[in-house]
Amino acid sequence: MKGSTNQPPRWANKFLIWFVAEDLIEEIQGDLHEAHFHRSQEIGRLQADRLFIADVFRFFKPYAFEKYSRAKQFLPMFNNYFKIAFRNILHRKSFTAINLVGLTFGIATVMLIGFYLQNELTYDQSTPEYDRIHRLHNHYRDQVYTCMQFSKYFDTEGKDQVNLLNWLKGNEEVETACHFVPSNSQIGGGDKYYVETDGEQFLAEKVLYTNTGMDFQTVFPKQFLAGSPESAFTGFDKVTITEKLAKQWFGSDWQTRDILGRNLTIRDENYELAGVIANIPDNVHYEFDWIIHQETIPSWAGYTYFKLKPNALAEPLLARLNQDVNKVYPGYTEDILNKGILSVPLADIHFTNDTLYELKPIANQAYLTTFGIVGLIILLIILTNYTNLSIAMYADRQKELGMRKVMGARSKDISLQLLIEAILLAMFCLPLVVLILYEVIPHFNELMQINIDRNLLFSGSSILILIGVLVLTGILSGLYPALAYGSRSMLGLFGKSKKINLNHRHYNFRNALLTAQFILVIGLLSLTFFIQQQIDFISNKDLGYQKDGIVYFEIDGAEKYKELENALLQLPEIEAVGANGVPGSVMYNQMTYKMKGTDVTFSDGTQQYLTLGTVKALGIKCDACELLEKGKEKIFVLNQTAAEKLAKIKGVEPKDLINETFISEPEWENEEFGYGIHQNIDGIIDDYKFFSLKYPNQSLIVEIVSKPSWAYEMIVRSNTDNWQATMQKIENEYEKIETARPFDYAFLEDRINDLYLEERRSGTLMKGLSLVALILAMMGLAGIVSYIAYSRQKEIGIRKVLGASVGDILVNFNKQFSYMTLLATIIALPTSIYLASKWLEGFAFQIEPQFWVVLLAGFAALILVVFVVTIQARWAARQHPIDVLKVD
Amino acid sequence: MQGLGYLEETVLLLILSMDDEAYGFSVSEAYKKHAGKSISISAIHSVMSRLEKKGLIKSHMGGATAERGGRRKRIFEATAQGKEVITEIKVSRQKLWSLIADLS
């Protein structure tokens, strides 16, 4: 990189010099550098570098090293090693192929797992000085909120929203503090926006609201491609967009167009487009496409961060905050439900369990550990498979090596030769692994919803690790034969009786490893099956409501809702329309409740507000709803779970609670009721699974109204065969009434399926891993059997002379491996059932992992084993005894 | 024995058309211009080495330029045999063409 900045990537250049024949290097390198020079002027440095790398790899073929042996006259010894190595490789083509394919797939899988783990484990670590950044959490009731409430709740002024930040900044150990709310969070509304500029209208999602832009920039620095932090965050009503959005809105040539300073109209408010920033990396705990900097954040709380000065500690600050908390939140300590403010280091956010309103799904540590372990096992398997196969390959080379010794080779020459061969063979995989990963990473990203940059492959550290693993594999596989043959006496190498009997010496070790592979295969197959079973189970589980044929979408207020409801009910295919209460939600805040006249207070209630329409659309069984039909405006009901809990305390039947008094938030002192809010229970409704099936039945405290006084979402059940036409009709009606928000609907069924997205993903990933394990194990088996068959030729010949049939010999071969499969199944049985039940712990409603699944997987493995063994051993079993016995 | 593939023929023609300036990069650029398709430099190199083995072209090391990082070029030119072969191809093609009355 010294001097000129216009050099192609150095490693690729070095690689080129390494493999290209000496007499060709000047012209080839010259041409590639010239091409790179012109390309970087025409299409930019980055593209040119990429093409250069591609070109270098295209030269990696016999043509470029063709003259190697002719041109390189130095070290004739080494040359001979290479020649012999190549000849040996060609001599045992199928063996080498099995060996290399196994090694390539295995290493590629392990690298992929490595990339994934790295992506997950370095969450938020791209933020500079991340170890000094913390986020505040509030412990309230039994839940930990990841956001901090503003001091005067929802409709506070911007200057009051920053009270907490001002307190933080007043401490000497705090460098700065900021807060924000992304719209696609549970407290951010999740809205879609129409953005109008210059008569054009764009759709935008994922906005981040902040009123402390400069501090936000200090804590989470973003690279400005146009404008500057000062221009974007000084003064309010300014919008900053990411490059992605800039390209969407203004085309890929947005930089040539004068877009800064434009007026943007969003929901009838005017904003100034003040900056363009680089896209936000994927592995950070927040996500946004654009930023609105305005005086008041439109939410009731904010995600609050502070950055410490170097060497400052968070604990004393937190202690002081909890002491002074009443200054920031008047009356905080009087509310006994407040249990104190906590802080979490930035890099730990992605791993902090059981919090409320987290911005992104947190990492599932069980999965990460599983992937890590499976990766390690696969690595172990490929290493041993490769070593096994290599040892087998060397076994009948002793005459060649004896000859070398006769010609004067020393022990260390022999050892060196064998080592070089082994390493060389392993290095063949390098380009293949890179190629496979390059193709697979985009698919993997799509599956896991992550964004691993595939150019990471070409980073120095990845290449180094890859080369390191391959060299290690080569050394490990070559070491034993190298030392064993090197130290053999000359006569020993020629002598028939003194053959190194690798077959027996490694018998137990090799069998143990093969069994371990079978265990992995059977275990992974069973786990894949269990995951699939569980996913099928939750998809078919009765949720207590109907999920088919239902769409839902946002609506702005009760006025518009009523208008649209009337319009939609005119359509013949619409069966029911309701407001609010769309089920299939992740957990949200809970409340306390008790019965009047009892002492026991529960804290696990969730409140629901439904309309009669929603109840009808979902088909929830509700006897008390008759009251609404008869003209009552509002009823108050409990679900079965809540009713049973309360009835038990009172010592009565759940149905006896009807017309008793229910108290919610009993610790809240007020003028009307004294303590809490008193309500008369009008009925009990059946349990319906409002939340994911990961949670047990929750206590639902439900208010049902016949006509909503407020509405934010609308739920529509239709009976139609032509969804497209129906949705078009609904959209037409919607657009007559709502012009500010785009019509954005979703099916309830999809929403419920999305609750188990992570589980589905891990199911797919397990499938992939079992496939790789299966391929590896079968390849290892095929190699070993074919080697054993080869070295047992004479024994087989004698057996045949003594009257054994082909079938007998095949049975003989199969017996050993079938026992191993059986043993593997027995070991896999408890292990995979244990792991499956661990995984199932995440679900309140779960299947029972059945042992026959493992037996089935074992049986499938057995069939494959017999198949592979028979194919490989058939050749040896069919040989005519005369052919094999006449030699020597 | 001297069968020429399509790519070999094209590259030979390009070399003939380029006087003294035919080397790997320039031929690949010329190919792009005339054939309208891009081709990798390594493909050009291996074609030229095949042609050289067949004795249809010969080469010498030419001048270096700054954009090549001071490395010299290998300049190719057609041998007498190369010119003969390409003329033969042309003549035989023309004979065939003369047998075709009208294409459309």
C-alpha cells in the first residue's frame, strides 16, 4: 500500500506470484495490472479490485503453472516430490476425490458456522468504544422495560422528555446521553409513511425519532455521505436518510442531484432533508432507514443510552440515579411497583433475556451453543475422516519409499515428502471452499435474515484461518505416516511380513470415530424431525379462535373505523368486521389484579380491548356477549385462566365470580374507588391463545364494547375464493376514507406463523447440517470400506476357496458396520431426546419427543450404511480367487 | 493437424490486425470491441499460448509502461505459417460462400 494508492489487492497479487510459472509472471502480472489501472478509472477502485481477484483466480489453472517443471530447475528434489505427489493423486482418483469432496464440504460448513457465530457474537461491536456505552432499563412489576418512560407520560413536551438525559449529563463520569424511538418497535407505532417532495410521493417505513440528534451522533457515530451532523441535527424538523433510501427515492445517481435542503411533507408537516448517511450495519440491536429529528418524540418512552468517559464505571452512576430518581421522575419511589433502574452494556443487549419491548429479537444462546458444538464435531469428523483416508492411501506405498531409501533418502527426506504431499492435497480445497462459500453465503443470509458480507471471505483473517485449518489438516493427516515410514528400516519397507498394519492398529480408534459420526447423523436427523413435528403441532393447534380468512390493517381512529365498517359490511363476501385486539402478539406489559375481599394480588394479567365485531370475526366463544347484543354498550369479562386463579383464592367455582367485583391495579390510590379500579365481572370467556404458544395460557382481562370509542387496527373476516378481488374492494373503500396512510394489510395466519419464524429457521438449518453430516459420514465410510476391501483381498480369496459365497462375504463386511450403527442409535437415543426436550422448553405447548423417531433415524442410517458397504465391498467379493492369490 | 477453434481464429485475426501492439491486455480489449463480448485475460493468454505452440504466432518481450508497474509486455505477431493458415481458412470459406446463392 506504500506510495501509489492505485494498487490492486496485495494478497491476490502475492497469490498470483506464488502460483504462476516464473517465465510467465511478468507478462501476466503486467496485463492484469494494466487492466486494473484502466478499470479503476472507468468503473471505480472497488469493482476493479474485485475483477482483479476474479482474474487472478481464473489464471489458477494448468496453463499458468504448466511450465513449472521445465522452468524451475532449482531444487530438483522438491520437483520430484511434487511430481510423485501428483502421480499418486492421479493413481487413486476416487480415493482422492472422496477425500477432497468431504474435506471441502466439511470445511465450508464449519466456516459458515464460524461466520454466523461471529456475526451474532459481535453484535453492536462495530460501534466505536462500545464498551463505554450502556442502556437504561426500568424494572417495573415483574417485567424489565428496555425503554425509559418520559417523565410526564405520553403528551409531554420535548423539553420534559430530556429530563433524564439532562440528569445523566450532569454527572462527571458521563460523556453524553441520548434517546430515540424507532417506529418499528412496540412502542413506536410501526407506521408506514407517505413522504411527499417535489410532487412525488414515496413510501417509507422504519423511521427513528430523536430529539437529541447531536448526542445520538456522538454515541452512535454515522458516516455522512451528504450534509454533516451539524446540518442534520442542529435545529428540529430535519430528516436524515440512509443511502438505501436515497437510492430508492432519488435514483442511484442521487449524489449528482441536489437533494439536500428539499422540503419533505410527512402527514401534513414540513421537514427539511438535511443529510444522507451510510447504511446501518445489520448486526446492531436497532434498525432504521431514516431519522426524523424533531422536538417531541411521538411516544411515551424512549430507548435511553449513555456513554461513559474512559475508565468511568456505571455502577456508582446507577446507584446515584436510583437515589436521585424522584428528581427525574417525581413520585417514582412512592410507586411500589417501581423496582429500580438498571443498566446494560451495549454489547450485552443482544443477549439479555426476558425483557419487554426489545428492538430486535435477541440471540438464542441455546442455538448458538448448538451450532458451535455441531461445528466443532463436524471439524473433528473431517479431520479424522481425512486422516483415516490418507493413512489408507499411504499403506501400499512402502515399496516406493524403500526404493527411495535405497537411493539414499534419509528418514527426514521421506517424512518431509509425505508431509508435503498431505499439505498439498489439503490445499487443493482452498479455492473450492472459497467458491462454495461465495455462492452459499447469500442464500444463508436470506434464510437466517442476517447480512454476512461475502467479501469477508477475502479478508486477510478469513483466508489465514482457512489456510491454517487446511495446513493443520494436512499436517495431522500426514504426520503419522510420515513418522512411521520415515523411521522404518529399508528392509522393513520391502519385507512382506513387516507391513505396517494400519488396519489393526487403528481398528478401535477408527471404529470409535465412525460410530461418533453415526451418532451425529442419527441425532441431527432426529432433531430435525422433532423440530418439524413441533412446528406442525403448533400450526395445527386449536387457538380458541379462527385464523383463516382474516386480514387486518391499521386504521386511524374510531371515526374512520366506523365509516369503513359500514362500507365494508355492504360487501357480500365480508362476514365480520371488528376493531382492535388482533391476536398473535408478542408479550407486552402486564398488570396486577385481585378480587374484592381477598388479599392475594396477581401480577400477570394482560388487558385486552375488543369490539363485538372482533369477537365475531375471530369466532371466540363468549356467552356474556349476548348482553352486548341486547343493547349493553360495554361488558367486562375474564378468561378461563384468570377466572380459575381468582376462584381458587375465593374457594368458589369460576362461574360464581360472575357479578362479583374485580379490582385491577389495587396498589393505585385514587379518589373514585380508594384503591385500584373496580369492575363488575359480566362473564367468563374461553381461553384463546392471544400470545405465542411459547407462553402458557395468560390471564386475560377483557373489555368488550359494541361500538369502539377508539381504534388503531381493524380486523376483517371474508368468505371468498378470490382474495385478490376482495382485497381490491377493501382497498378501494379504504382509500375513500383514509388518504394519509397507505393501505397495508396482512393475513392473520401469516402473523401467527411469524411468531415461530426463528424455530422454522433453525429447523431449516438443522436440515442442512444433517445433510452435511450424512454426506461426510457416508463418504468416510465409503473410503474406509473400500480400503479394507482392498487390503483384505487375499483373505477374501481364501475364504472363497474354502467355499464362501459373495453373499457371505458381503454379510461379513456389513456385520461390523451394522453393529456400529446399532450402537450409535442406542447412544443417540437419550441424547437427542434430551436435546429435543431442552429445545421444546421454549414452548408452553409442546409435543412429547417419541423414541421411535430416533429408532427410525437409526434404521434409515442402517439402510444407507448397508447400501454403501455393499457397493464398496462388492468389487472385492466378486474377484476371482485366482487373480488375487497368484500375486507374490 | 492445424485445426483452429473459433476463439483461436478470432485471436489470430486480432493479432494480425494489431501490428506491433498485440499483447494479452490489448487483445482482450480489442476482442471486447469487435466481438462485443468481454473475455477474461486468462482466456486470451491460454489461447495465445496454444497458438504459439502450434507455431502460428511468435513473441518477444516488448516495452514496459508505468500502468503495468514497470513490467514488460509479451508482444505477439503472426508467423509465416500463421498467415498461411488463416489465408487458407479464408479461401476455403470464400469457396463455400460462393456456393451459396442467396441467404435470404
